[in-house]
Amino acid sequence: MYALLQSVWRSQKSALFYWGLILFVLVGWGWLYWNLDPHHSLNICVLKNTTGLPCPACGTTRSLEALLHGEWLTALAINPLGWWAALGLVVLPLWLMVDGLTRQQSLYEWYVQVLQHIQKPKWAIPLALLMGLNWIWNIWKGL
């Protein structure tokens, strides 16, 4: 398996990207699985633990849990980033498998293009404003 993956990734940069993404997806699914047990409750947010204020991503795990229970609007109310996390937890493993099986780097190429776009002010400013509004909303809700 390792030899197959190494033959797919043509550069060290793309190999690091794919291995990092594989680890990220595994940790994401593991974290979600661990948190589905009602006896597990762990707040790992450094900002909230040090200042008492939630970060823009606070509530994402609870939002994912609501999505898994079919509570779509509750998930959106807890934190809209949960919808993006759910999309990533479903799409990324599939895309990783397709790239591995077809020996393509389409995910890496897409990632590079997205990075180029979001560094431009016409994308960066609205994204930063949306994240700021989400943060304000998290603070207002007392998350």
C-alpha cells in the first residue's frame, strides 16, 4: 500500500499533503466516534480554556453529532462549521481513495488552486468576515 501511494504522489510536497490529510481524516473520525459516547466530554479549545471565550470552531463536534442524529437545523444553530466538517469527513476519504486508485493528484491540485484563490482579497476578506461573524455568534450564544 505504501509503495502504491508513494508512486501516486509525484513530489514530497504532495506526499506530505496526502499523508497529513489521511491523518487528519482519521483523527476527525476518531474524535467524532469518541465524542458520541455521552460519558466522554473533553474541551480541547485552547482559547476557551484560557479566556473563557469560545473560538469560531467551538461547537463543531456538537454540530456534527446533531447532524448524525438528523437534527439539521440544530446543527446549523450550534455551529455552521459542522456542516463543512461533515462534508469534509465524507468527501475527503472518498477523494483520497479515488486519487489513490486512479494514481491522480486531483485533490492536491484542487487544494493548490483553492489556496491561490483565498489569498486574494476578494475571497480572503469575505471569508474572514464570515468567520468573524461566526465567532461573534458563538460568543453571543454563550457557547
